[in-house]
Amino acid sequence: MRAGFIFSEVWIGLRRNATMTIALIVTVAIGMALLGIGMMINTQVSSAKNYWTDKVEISVFLCQKNSPFDNCKGKGGITQAQKAKLEQQIKAMTEVERVEFEDQAQAYENFKQQYANNSVLVAATRVEDMPESFRIKLKNPENYGNVIETLQKAEGVSQVVDQRKIVDNFFGFLGTLRSSALIVALIQVFAAILLIGNTVRLSAYNRRRETAIMRLVGASNLYIQAPFVLEGMVAGLIGGVISGFMLVAAKIVIFDGMQNYLVAAARMTWEDVAIVIAFTMAVGVLICVIASFVTLRRYLKV
Amino acid sequence: MIHFNNVTKTYPNQNRPALDRVSVDVDKGEFVFLVGPSGSGKSTFLRLILREEKPDSGTIHVAGKDLSRLSNFKVPHLRRRIGCVFQDFRLLPNKNVYENVAFALEVIGKPRRFIRKVVPEVVELVGLEGKAHRMPHELSGGEQQRVAMARAFVNRPMILLADEPTGNIDPATSIGIMKVLDRINRTGTTVVMATHDAAIVDSMRKRVVELEDGRIVRDQSRGVYGQAY
């Protein structure tokens, strides 16, 4: 196998079809970048979901002095007696697995940790601003309706928040984003396959004399087909590298930006990104090689 | 070297066979003219030797191989033992003489050192010494055909097939082409040449196989183009 000879043929072929090659590279790059973004969203969702699944709980926020909520207006803060009574009431419910009381200091600590990236927000918030709350973990998270309804009416309760709702909204948004990215990626892959078909046809036409002579002097099929397949492979590889850069940019711009709103445990690492890039590049090259090889049989008699 | 036994070939959508029960033997080192009017089956005969086509019935042996039992995978190896020359030269227009000849060796994976050694020898054998770096369009028709012959012969094939090699060349130049073919034949290479050129056939006095409507109507050693004259 004369590698140098074959690569010079590939280079000539790519240059002859420059416009087609560029179109192919761009299509592959965009398609693979979107596939990668879809995968990154997936990774993000699953790591965030893992984190949230054991965190999800019902928060019963308590009234303080000057609470702006309707339930507390004109009543001042919650009294110790009311607090004790409320705790008894919660513990008596059959749906409840356990309940914890979170005071202002603790709430402030959690807040600081959660918004560690957002120093302005942390600096502007004082311990006294934080609400006290009961954190309720349910035996079965599906049975939240009755608990919320009862506690909402209790004395001294400002607001009952089911975190599942917030989390579900967030995941729902990510899910839509992922589906759209994957659908567009699929369209791009389809377009890439058609483009490869066209590129191979042009290549086969441009090289028809060479191919005819190669057949005649007994070049093996491998030698005849290699330049075509390698052309597809090189285009796929270049497209993959470009999509790699796009994914790095996506990690910095989209995901790191979004992660200001996520806790550290649910953040995507560069390792995750590297895996996604490697995978999308492999998929891009593979699609190009397979598409070249299949269309080759239509336009090249060997 | 080439052995046809009762070979029949009919192309799809044709009601008359291109070759009809043809049996012929060509020995190693022979020089054979294949003559006959257009459409008599000469090209089909050559294409069957190259296994560009498969016969409908009958057996073909080339260089000791039964072509009907040769897998597609091994066809390239068969073709490496057969050189081909055509009426229209089939050179690569963007490669010079040396590169055109070297191409035939590059695509079968010969090492560069070997190519550098043998290509100049063959270019000299066909009488193109000093013109190795000319492009095909700078050469006359006769010179271009010499390049094609150099390419066909550079891998030292056992068989050289020539399909009307003098068809595009004037009679005076054709003599030079025939001299090169004769020189190649003298190295022990079997030559089969399809032609319409009566003057050349008559002057060479080699074996003549005449085809008509796909059948062999004459097989004569030291023959002439037509019996009528």
C-alpha cells in the first residue's frame, strides 16, 4: 500500500470538488455539534436529576415579621407555640417520612452554597432575610397534593412550595431543548448523507479516466475505492474537529452560564465534554465513511 | 496461454450472440491477429480474456486460470498479467509520460525504488527516450500510443491485448508501432491484436484468426488479412 500516493489522490480529489467538500464539512460540523449538544443536555439532565431525586421535598415556609405573603399579613411572625403545634401536625400526617426544621442561619448557609457563583446576590442578602421553614420528605413523593392543601391553611405558614414542580419545569425545558437539537441533528445527518452521495458522484466522474486505467492494470478494489472513502473520511474528520470547537464553545457559553443556577454537584465537567466530542467525531467520520462506501457502489464499477 | 472452449456470449437484449461457440488456443509467446468486420466479436473476445464479461457457456482459461472459477476478488491479479492497448490511447492528460507509465505500477502498490528503475527502461524500449517529461498533448498520436504500450508492458505482463492500436494512426507511423509490438512479442509476451489494417496483417505474416458474426471462419498461421486478395 502506497500511502503517499493515495493521500495525494485524496488531496487532488478534495481540491477539485472544493465547494462540495466545504458544504459537506459545514453540514457535518453543524449536525455533529447539535448531536453533541443534545448529548450534553442529556448528561446534564441525568446528573441534575440524580442530585435532585433525593433532595426533592416540600418546603413549608413560615411567617416572619413583615412577611409580604397574604397568609401572614397583619399577624406578625409565627409564635413559638404555633411553630410547635405545626410541627406536631406535620409529624402526625401518615404521608410524611421525616421533617426537619431549617432556621435562618442554616437557610443562609444553604443559600450561600447554592449561589456560590453569584457573589453579588450573596453579598446583598442578610441572614435576617432568610425564611424559616419545615422541610418535609414524603414517603411517596406523588402524594403531595393533600399535604400541601392542609398545610397551606395552617396558622403561621406563609407559603408551601413543592420543589418537584420547579424541578419538573426545569427538566421539561431541557427536554424540549434536547429534542429539538436532536431533530435538527438528524436532519443535518440526512443532508450530509445526500451531500456525500453527490460528492462521490462528482469524484467518480472527475476520476473516471484514472479509475478505468486502475481497473485495467489490475489495481485492487481497495486501491480504487480508498481515495473516495478517504475523501469522505477527511471531510468528516474536519467537520468533526469544527464541531468539537463548537461544543467547547457551547459548554462555556450555554452550560457554564446555566450552571450559575445549579448546585456544584450537578455541574457538567470537561471530562463529560471530552467524551461527547470524541463520540460525535466518531459518529461524523463513521457516517461519512459508510455513506461514501455505499454510494461508491452505485457510481463506481469495480 | 489463452484457451477458449466452445464459448458463447450473448449480451442482454440482443437476439444474436456476440460470440458463438468459439474454440481457440493461443500458446505462450504467439502473435495473433484478430480480424473481421465491426461487430464480428473481436472486442468481446478481448473483454472475455480480461474478464470484463463472463461467457454464457463454455470455458475460458487465461494464464493457467479457469476464469469461470476465478472469484471477483482475484480478478485484479489476473489483470496484472495482461497488458492492454486501445485505439484511443487512454492516457491521463494531466500526467507526463513518465507519470503515466508509473501510474500503472503505483496503483498496484509497487515500491517507489522499483518504479524509478523500470519506468525509464520501458520508456526507452518503446522509443521515447528523452521525452519522459512531455505531456500527452505535446506528443503525436504515434508517440502517445507508444506511451500507452509502455504502460501496458511496464509490469511485464504475460499477455498483451491490443484493440486496433493503429486505428488512429497514419500508415507510416503504424509501422513503428508494430515494431514495438514485435519487440514486446520477442521478449516472450503473447500478443493478441484486433485490427482492420490489412497492410499491417499482410506485412507481418503472423497467425490470423478471422471472426464473422461471432464465429471463427478462419484460423491460419502466417496468414494474410483477407483470402480474397
